[in-house]
Amino acid sequence: MNTRTSPPVFVTQPSLPPLEEFLPYLQAIWDSKTLTNGGPMHQQLEKALCEYLGVDHIALFCNGTIALLTALQALDIQGEVITTPYSFVATSHSLLWNRLTPVFVDVDPATFNLDPARIEAAITEHTTAILPVHCYGIPCDTTAIQAIAQRHGLKVIYDAAHAFGVEDTGGSILRHGDLSVLSFHATKVFNTFEGGAIVCHDATTKQRIDRLKNFGFIDETTVAAAGINGKMSEVNAAFGLLQLKHVDQAIEARRQCFELYRSGLADIPGIRPGIDGGIAKANHAYFPILVEPPYPLSRDELHARLRAHGIHARRYFYPLISDFPMYRDAATGQWPHAAHLSKHVLCLPIFPTLSNSVIDTIIALINGSTNATDSGKRRAGDGGAVD
Ligand code: T4K
């Protein structure tokens, strides 16, 4: 079997609507000459997203990272913030940029998310907030986190960068916590090229966030806070309006990829396909698999093997954030579950235009590698569950 795919297949590929559908939006921007600073496209997208996502208030941003920075400023978070080491580095970088101290807590290996049972033990007199991540779009245990936050008077800001459109049985998961932060980066389920947003619950907070993302301006001559420039441009907002028309179809196409992977990988010893977490509505942003014994290759060997065949799966999230140099000093704890996931999870390509035949090829490569001769032996110590 010739399993080399051509061209290469990446972990994701952005959804793009037909170009001609975007031209009228560009024409409208050219006509209005309003390019940014909360113009008509920006306002329309905020309204449309509130309706689509089922939330009351949303503030658009130029990207998810600046939205995270601003969310922490908006709530005036100080001191220590409990967060996960198993995420994209932007999560905790937002803390360092605010001169806050990240306190890493281990994850629940079944959900990839902060383990509520471990949060309480990490709370000190300096703790003011929890910054959990709905990793891969799988909801955190929001009920337990809320109970802890209430008991200790902490704010909760969800990094919901992966969680566009995800619902639990009560509705949008973006309703949980004080704020939720979305990313609309090119690699996300819903993209505006670059972009992001903060979801909040009341008009006063929305106004504060809107001012903070516009240098702190209240009016032409009054600056209320040391704000930043976090605004989304009209072109990005217009693209978002168009993307919204296609996003349900895109999520459905992802779901079909998910189902194919799930059934195709179900019986391979040592390969554990990612969960959908009993989610009422999943977005299938990522397709993580755990690669563990008795599978004969290590995660890294499987990663290399797929790559040799043009399949660019990704080791999200390796290394752990706590292993990056700027965190090592502060990060003195042990996170065995997060460390295990970081060494054993591989995210397979998943995106709306991924063909069934490529998925079949990927499954065959993973399956065939049980007899693979093109790999080295499992490295000593690289395996074994944490518990
Ligand atoms: N919080 C969490 C939990 C996050 O995951 C992220 C971002 C953030 C916060 C911050 O949100 P933003 O500030 O980014 O809005 C990517 C993304 O750049 C990043 O947005 C994302 N998380 C992270 C998980 O993945 P890389 O370094 O893996 O991206 P890159 O360029 O290697 O892209 C992956 C693949 O996607 C490429 O191999 C090819 C494909 N691709 C990528 C781009 C940019 C395309 O086909 N077209 C493209 O335009 O970080």
C-alpha cells in the first residue's frame, strides 16, 4: 500500500468560504471607509455571535491572547492564579504579562482539564482567581470549580479558546465563570484569520472590557485606565459574519471525521481515541489520541512515522507549560497526569475538508504500525500509566 499522502496533511486547515462570497463584505468596507474602531461589521458580529452562542455579552478582540490579558485586567486579578500546565503557552503567558503568579495544578487524565479535587489544596492567602482551560473543547467540571470559587471568594476566567459552540446540558459552556475567552485564530473551529473575544454576563463589565481594549478611552479626552489596543478590525469582523453562515456545516464535517476515527481506531491495542466528554454539543476542534503500551511505538515514534508519510499530527501539548524556562522557577510542584498526557497524546488531523480516504490512510498507518519495521524500539521508561 502506498500510504504517502500528497500534499502534506496538517493537524488542521482553516475553513474558508468561497472567495466570491467575501467580496460584497469588502465592498461594504470600501464604501464605508470604516476600517476599525468598533465599526458596523464589528457591531454586527458581536450581535450575531451573542445569538449564535446563546450568550448575553461579547467583546471582540484582535486575538485570544490579548483577550486573555484584558480579561485578567478587567477583573483586576492580583497575586496567584491557579491554572493548568497542560495547555497552549498563551494561557499562562497572560498571567506573566499581568505580573501574576501561575500556580499549576494537575489535570484529570480522563478530561485533560484541571482536576477540581486538587484545586483547593493549592489555594493560599494570595490566590485570587482560577484560570481553567476547556482543553480540546471538552468542558471542565464547571460545577465543582464554581463551588470552590464561591467557597474561597475567587474569580473564574475560562480559557475557552478551543470551545467555540460547545454546549453542556444547560446550554453554552461560555455561561460559566465570571468571564470566558475565545480564540478565532486561523487554526480554530471558527476563525476570523486572527481574532478572539471575551464573553461576560453584564453590560457594565462589557463596557469596562470595551474601554480596556481601546486604550482605556471613555470619550475623546478621558482615559480611565491603562488600556491596550485589542480591537478587531472590520475585515476580520466581516469575515466572521461570513464564517458564521458556514460554521454549522463545518462542525458537522468535523463530527464525521471524528466518527470515522473513533470507529477505525477503536480496536487498536494501546490507542485510546479522545473522548467527547458526554458533551451535549461538541465542536470536534481536535482529535487527541493516547498512545500507550501495549502499542509497540512510543507517541514520538508514531508522530515521526506519520510525518514520514506526510501526516503532520501535533504533540499538543508538549512540553508542559511548567517545563518552559520562564516557568521553571515558580513551577516546583508535580503534575503526574499532565506529564503523562504530554508524553502520550498525539492530536491527529481534523478539519472540515479532510477526506475519508486520508482518514483511512491515517488509521491504516496507525494500525499497520503494530507490525512496523521502520521504527526503533520503545524507549526505556517511556510508557506505563501514571496510576
Ligand atoms: N489559549 C489556548 C488554550 C490556545 O490553544 C490558544 C491558541 C490561545 C489561548 C491563544 O489564542 P490566539 O492568541 O492564538 O488567538 C496554534 C495557534 O497559533 C494557536 O492559536 C493555538 N492556540 C495553538 C493550539 O495552535 P501552532 O504554533 O501550533 O500553529 P501552527 O502555525 O503550527 O499551525 C498548525 C497547523 O495549522 C500548521 O501546521 C498548518 C495549519 N495552518 C496554520 C495557519 C496559521 C494553516 O493551514 N493555515 C494557517 O494560516 O499554534
